[in-house]
Amino acid sequence: MTLVSVRGATAIIGVGTTEQGELPGKTANEIAADAVKSALANAGVGKEEVDGLITCRSEETGEGVDEQIGHLLGINPKFGATLEYGTSNFSLHLGVMAIVTGLASTVVLTYGTNQRSVRTDFGGPVGGGGEWAALAGLVHVAGPAAMAFRRHQHLYGTTEEQLGWVSVAQREWARMNPLAIFRQPLTIDQYLAEPYVVAPLRRADLTMISDGGAAIVLTDSGRASRLHAKPVYVLGMAEQSAFRAGQNADNLMRPWLGDVAARLWESSRLAPSDVDILYVQDATSVWVLQMLEWFGFCGLGEGGPFVAEGRTRPGGSLPVNTNGGQLSESYMWGWLHLCEAVRQLRGECGIRQVRHAEVALDCSSHDFLKGAASILSVHQ
């Protein structure tokens, strides 16, 4: 198959975020609209210039449909779409496709949720084969993620302490992020003293439920170069499904993430050594180990020692989730990771700013069902 290069064809020109945590009295659509207004102001463009809108529908409330948010914003874009599971990367990829095919020229991507305020219950089967998993009591990602780490331990000897450094490192980053919900110190001893939630995973290994909103403004690179906002270019993107779920060999380890990585490196003409900062949509800390390995930042089975050596911590050789990630900042389907990546590449992150950051990799996954990744850079 011949890959179509999207390298440098589009650029992010604005990002916007709301407060995170609990936002009582606001619907998910209102929160998403607030984020859009912030992103448009950040980009320096008016809503009348937006001709594309991509949103994410909430399974729990039915909110998040493009028609609903478009009405709130008062826009009639040429192109509109709603994704059932629109993590930042999946939405970003659809936006890039809309622009390079001429369906739109300036696309707003947004996600808003009030899942904490309305006490959303996440204890239900998800995706293809979810009903079968529920028969075994696996109605939350924590169960299969715990099994995935047990598998990692069995194959490679990874320890719970090594895994703990994922959460500890991200808490260190979160302490420098005013947007983060969890900012209290977390040492490795404190981590190990926590009781199990689903052995061997502890509370710090799992994301929290939170309200919040995020939005991104994406446009073609020609227009981006003429605007005042500093553009961040999309250099490559790739996806892979795993819809056969448990029928896939060793699906707990999610080997199909390696397919995402291979196509991403090929399409972007870059390599792991070119990446300055890494973002992993971390519904669990286990995902960070898997992404480090499948994307080639260390060998298979070497993720535990990699994080235990401090490589992902502030000052480390590969800063990971400099916002604190979903483990410490907020649970937003990875949207805040993408916003943080843009802000880091623009040099806007204050005391947590990574010096000389020019290339960022953002990795997403929907549990054991599909994965996506994008490479961003200040250079076209």
C-alpha cells in the first residue's frame, strides 16, 4: 500500500481549554463551546472563518453532536462530523483529511464533558466483544489493564515499583501545571503504600473522572503562515484497529500499536530519536509502558527500567506527559495532551517548559480496540 503523505499540509493555530475538575451547572455542550471560544481567541480568527466542525458524542448523555454545538456557536460550516470516540488524535486525523481533500479550510475540533458532575458510571462493557468481557467481570479498563501488566511481568520481569515511576513522574510534571487536578506530591514509597484497586494496579495507576473542555483550531499550512498565531504542523499520522479484540494474538499486550508506529515513522520520515516530547493517552499507567516499547523508545520488555531510570521525569531524556497526563491532570480522552504538546512546541509552558522542544509525538488508544498517533512540529 502506498502511503499518502500529509506532512506539513495542515497546522494547528489555536488551542483552548476550560477549567478541569467539577463544573456544576453546565452541560457538556456548553463546556465544549466555551473551549471553542478560547481556542478561536488563541488562534486570532473569528467564528465566521470556521468552515469545519468536528465533535465527540457522549455515550452517557447524548451530548457532543456537531449539530448541537454548531447551534450554540451560531455557525453553519461546510463540513460537520461527530465521532463516537473522538480522542484528540482520531478527531485531528479527520480534520486533516477534511482539509487536504478540500471539504474545509479551517476546522474546529472540540470535546466537552460534565461526566463528573452528572456522576457518569463507567462500569459497563465497551466495544466489540464487551459483553463477553462483562461475563468475566471486566466492565472497566482497570481489569484488563491489570492483566496486561501481569503479562508484562511474566514475560519480562517488570516490577510494580518500576511501573510506579510512571505515575510518580507524571505527578512531578502536574505539580508545575496550574490546570492539573492532582498536584500534591507523590513519592515512590507513597505509591507502593497505596492499596490495590485491581491488583497489581493502585489508584495512582488509573485516571480520575473529571469535567472539562478542550478545542483545537486546524487550518491549511498556507493560511497558517499568514496568521499571527504560531503554527504547529502535522508531520505524520497513522491508525490501526483491533476490532477482533480477544481473537487477536496476545491482545493484552496490544501488538497492533507497533503497526501504528511503523506507518507513522514511514509517513513522517522521522524516527524515535527525533522526538523531543512524548504524550500518551494514559487511561492507565500500563499504556505508557506499552507505547514506549511499541513506538521504539526502548526495546520490548524494557519499559520498566526505562521509566525507573528517570528518563520520563522533569530533566529526563524523554519528557512524557508534561501536563501530568490523565493520571494527574484530568481525564479528557487525551485532548489535553494535544493542547499541551502545542503549548510546549510554542514555548508557552512556564516552569515546566521543555527546552528546545521542536517535535512532539501524541499517541492515543481506545482500550484494546484501536490506536492512533500524530507527530507535530514547529517546522514544516
